[in-house]
Amino acid sequence: MSGGRTSRGRRPRALALVATLLATACSGSLPPLRGQMEVGRDAYAVFVGGGGAAGGDLYAVRTEGGVVVPITFTGVGEMRPALSPDGSMAAFLRGTSLRDSVPGSVWVMNLLSGAEREIDLPPGAGPPRRVAWMHDGRGVFVESASGIYRTSVPPDAGATLVSQSERAPAESALAVLLGRPAFARVIPCAEEGALCTAGDTGTPGFLARGARDAFRWGDDSVAFFVGNAVEIRPLGAGRARRLGWRSPPSHPRQMTVFLGSARPSS
């Protein structure tokens, strides 16, 4: 029967989906950073670690360094996380199966509760590539193979293509901008394995050799990976430093940071 053939053909994907949902249900039952960091108050970074065939999991670490805390345990690779402006949520991409790390969906995790929601892209959008938060934290931009989409968070409505007036803010959100107001962005250099900075005019400037996965570290610094270490470099005067973490996972990459919020005086 045709129904039997369809069932057998979909079995690997169905098993992968069941595994993902079960793991998500388990990880979503409790706040992933409970007892480790105060969500929305403490300063922390979220990144991808692990080098399995299906990609990595998400991990967190305080910005002053210390113990690395695992966040996801799905078995399906997570990648390219982005923390919301208030640090309470993480948007990220998730792989299509247990066997590969090709991104196939976009998810938002509430770090206060561990609950996850998938963002539905319209048919024909193509695989997602990157995700970034809107400046006010009320939604996300998703870059896919066919364009840039926007959706509110929680994703009560489907994602829609950004309008012409929204395109510049969307592209800025997806870029690694330096300073506030931004005076440059980080781009790959022509030299392989090096990072450069580019302004609106002029030739790109050299930032670092043997570096990858640059990301914004507040208004006055930029950070990137050098090997398996994270280097934080001030944009002005001052010395670069490295994040001192304990027992990081293999192949750490793709970091995003929340620098904390001021506590009200008592």
C-alpha cells in the first residue's frame, strides 16, 4: 500500500523528530541555568560546543569565566545562537536530523523557564542561515536562502519578509557592529582565517589573524575565537584579555553575550 511506503520512507525523520521532542520536553521542564546564573541579571555568554556529525549543543558561561553549563541535550545540532537584549531568551537554529548539522528550523528558548517555541518560516523560504534580535527585543530577524524575514516573539504569527524600510535595521542586526553609534562592522579578510573591519567608506582594516566567529562584546569591545580560546579586545585603549573557562566542550564556536543589567539599589 502507498501508505505503508510513505510510513517507511518517513521513519528516519520521524524518529529524529520524536527524539528531538522528547529531549526538548525534558530540557524544557526546568530552567537550564537554574542555580548557576540569574537570568536577565548576571552577565553570561551562550555558545555552541561539540563536534559530532549532527553539530553541537548550546552551553553557557559567565563573562568573567568559570564553569561551563550545558543548556541543550537534544542530539540534533543547535547552532548560531543569539541572546535577546534583556538576556532572557536565546534564538538559535536547529539541525534537520540526527545525522547532519544542516540548519532546518529556528527556535526561541526562554531561559527563565526552559520552554521552547519554533518559528515557522513560510514555504519556499529555504534553509535558515542566521538569526538576530530586533533592537527592542520584541521579535527576531531570520536570514534564509530567499531573504530576511521578521516575526514577533513569542511567534504567534508566521514570519514575513522584511519591508524595504526594515531592511537596513535587519541587516545591521545580523552584522557584527562595532561601537554605539556603530562606526564599523567585522568582516572576513581577503586573507583566509583573518578578520577585518569595514566602515561605510575606505578600505577594510585588519583586526586579527587566525581568528573566527567574531561577535559584539558590548559597546566598547569586540570578541572572537582564536583557536579554542575567546579573546576580548577593547575598541579603544586597554589590553585584550581571554575568557578563562573551565572544562569547555570540544570545538567551541558561535558565541553571543549578555553583559548583565544593573541591580536596583536597596
